[in-house]
Amino acid sequence: MIKTKSKENEVFRTWEKICLDKLREIGRASLTKWALAMDYEHSTNISKTVRNLERQGKIRVILNKGGRIKKYYEAI
């Protein structure tokens, strides 16, 4: 867990919550764009977190039939 200080008390945020907040900030994005927004060079660094968020139902996966990018992700 990562501590984020508030004025009155401490708020704890998990890594999944931080990734989800970043996705909400950038809107619909591919895994590569989302990873770059999280300051990673490769999308495989957050792929496990993305799978966990998908299982929990916190993100929506949008499949793209054509084109280079096959999936887009969007926060619910």
C-alpha cells in the first residue's frame, strides 16, 4: 500500500486504485498508452494489475475488430 497524506489523517491507496485513477484521468486507452501514463516503458509491467481490475469488474474492455490495437480499456 502507498500512503498519501491528507490534511487531517492518512489515506491508504492500493496500486490498483492508483492505476484505476490514472485510467479515469486519461479516459479510454490502450494498454500501452495506459502503461506510458503510469511511467512504464512496457505494457507488460501493469498487465497483471489490469487482469485483476477486469476480474473485479472495475474496468470495461472494448474490443476493436480492425486495426493494430485489439483492446481498449475504460474505467467504470
